[in-house]
Amino acid sequence: MGLVQYFRKKHLSFVTLVSWFLLFYIIAALVFWFISLETQNQQMYVYRVSELKRDEPTYYNKVMEAEKARRLKSIQYIGEGSIFLLLILVGAGFVYRATKRQIMVSHQQQNFMMAVTHELKTPIAVTRLNLETMLKRKLEDAQREKLLRNTLQEANRLNELCNNILVSAQLEAGAYRLERQELDISALAQAVADDCITRYPQRTIVTTIPSEIYVDGEQLLLQLLVSNLLENALKYSAKDKPVLLGLAIEGKQVKLTVADEGAGIPDTEKKKIFTKFYRIGSESTRSTKGTGLGLYLCKKIATDHKGSIAVKDNTPQGSIFTVTLQSA
Ligand code: ADP
């Protein structure tokens, strides 16, 4: 993997180098042409003046005319040259940004493929091992329950991963028909929290959910949104830290917040985390597993519901994700 990353980095440096070289070449050519045309212009002026007869009464006027023509040509060269230079700079900027983005997306896609392969294989391997152990050995009830719980957790992870991938693909292709209906978001949020409480019995999940808050929305998508945020809060904070899920209504707006006391998200990353496949850090330094799809999907679901999602710092540490939706 080190080698792959090395070449990826080199690829970007190579593209950067070539773009800079081309840009400098074009600008140098432009400057060269400007100097040549100006020299020619000057020579034309000297030639014209030398052709005039000094003793003619209109001599002075003609010199002035030649001077004016020379100045006009200079202005024309400077004007055209500047516009050309500006267009080149703007164009180069666009091309460079587009290429850089393209390379980044392809890195992230490759990271995603590696992450997905891992995410698919781990739950399958763990499930298989647990089931084999239960088949081969006579286990105590407590041990058996522990293994079953563990297997269920892995199956749930697999299920969530599949949901995230499928729904992202469907939403993007426009194949997902949003079937909105008046939905009790209080019950939905509580159900997702209860599910997490059973799946992570060792964690503290605190809910502040007033009953009977309604939004217009699609059940499956909103469930996915809340569970992605809760799962992240659990995943990116220490085991002994609590996670808060809150719901509140402010005027016509429903605000759903998920707060954790983890490491938090640096300001420079706050916007990027909502892009597809984006994960903070590099594949080799990351300790947590994931695909970078969760928050992308959360944002897509929120905006498809005419809502929004934002993240801010929690005190003393951690992050608070807030989803704003319209109340029904
Ligand atoms: P994944 O969790 O699969 O990597 P997400 O799209 O859910 O993908 O999140 C993108 C990135 O944002 C994560 O890789 C992580 O670095 C960061 N992140 C998300 N939620 C939190 C959180 N609650 N605390 C700290 N970092 C977070």
C-alpha cells in the first residue's frame, strides 16, 4: 500500500509540474510576442518619421499622427495581451482544480474499495467463527449469549453497510422515490436510540426526546440518518464517554442533535466530512473502520428532505451534529 500511495502522490506532483511548465511556457511566449510586436511598432514609427520631409509645413502634424498611431497600437497590444493572459490564468486555474479534484476522488474511491472489502470480510469472518464455535463446543449459557450478541452486532454492521451503499447508489441515480408521509420523528429517534442501547449495552446513550414531533419524511431514510449519526458518535468517542441524542422543536423547525465527547473534528475538516468517501486522516494512520459514506448520505437525506446538517464543537470536547428539518 505504501507503494500505491507513493505513486499517487507522484501522480499529483507530475500533473502539477506539467501544468506549471505549460503555464510558464505560455506566459513566456506571450511576453516574447508582446516585446516583438512593441519593437516592430517602434521601428514602424521611426521609419514613418524618417520618411517625412522636415521642410514640409505639415511635418509636425504628421509626426504627431505617427506618434498617435504608435500609441494606439501599444494600447491594443497591451489590452489584447492582458485579456489573453487573464483567460489563460483563469483557464489554467480551472483545469488544475478539476484535475486535482479528479485525482482526489479516485484516491477516495480506491480507499473506499479497500475499506468496503475489509468491512464486508470482517463481519463474515467473525460470524463464521462464532457459529463454528457454537456448533463444535458445548457452551455455558452466558458464553453462548455473548457469542450470539456478538454475531448479531456483526450482522447489523453488515446490514448498515449494505443499506448505506444501496441507498447512496439509488439516491444518486435518482432511482429512489421519496415517499414522504407525516412521520412521528420522536418515535423514530427513540427507536433508533433503543436499538443502539441494546446493541451497545456497555455504552451510555442519553436521550432527550419530547413526544409527538412530526415531520414530512421517509421512514427508512430518516432512520438511516439518525443511526449513521449515532453510530459515528459511538465509534469516534471513548467507551466511557456518553452520547446524547436530542430532539427539539423551534418554531416550524425540528432540530435533531447528536453530541459526543470524542476527539472532535478540526475546523478545516468540518466541510469535507460530508463529501462522498471522505474520511479524516490516511488509510494507514486511521484506527477506526468505515467507508466515508455515512455523513455524505446524512447530508443527502437531510437536503432531500429540504433540511440541512451542520457540525460544531462540543464542550469541553467532541462534536455536535445538528439536523434541521421542517415540522409537519
Ligand atoms: P466513516 O465513519 O465510514 O468513515 P462518515 O462519512 O460517517 O464515514 O464520516 C466521515 C469522517 O468524519 C470519518 O471518517 C471521521 O473521521 C469523521 N467523523 C464523523 N463523525 C465523527 C464524530 N462524531 N467525531 C469525530 N469524527 C467524526
